[in-house]
Amino acid sequence: MLDPNKTITFSIKNETDDQMVQILTQVYNALQEKGYNPISQIVGYILTEDPTYITTHNNARSLIRRLDRDELLQTLVEDYLKGNKNQ
């Protein structure tokens, strides 16, 4: 039974992070299939929010526009720092 004196937290971050990873992976793969440097193209998109950095192949351009750029940047920085915390 739940303790009525404790606060229960609710988070959708994992689902959002999973969705970001899935979308970025699909976009990365589409760019790679078309012969682009996926990292450079994604960085160009993040910096400018210009969708023409992303190919329309496999619906990649539409997919990446589903992501909130600020949330994406925040998640990328957080994950990078977490990954380098122990070094």
C-alpha cells in the first residue's frame, strides 16, 4: 500500500529520451544512406534550425522537425556530461 505521506514523482523523460534517440538514429541512417556526413548535417540543423540540412530520404526531414531543438540540446549536453563524469 502507498504511504500517503510520501510524494510520488512522475517523469516522462525516459520516453522522450527514447523517442529522441529513435528519431536521431533514423535521421542519421537516412543521411548516411544518401552519402552525407550525418554528424555535420545534424549539427548544422541544430545550430540553424534550417531543415534543408536534413535529407527528405526516409522521411528524415519530417522526423527531425518533431523534436524540440532546445530539449534536444539539453539532453545532448546532459548525456555528454554524464558520460564524461567518470573520466
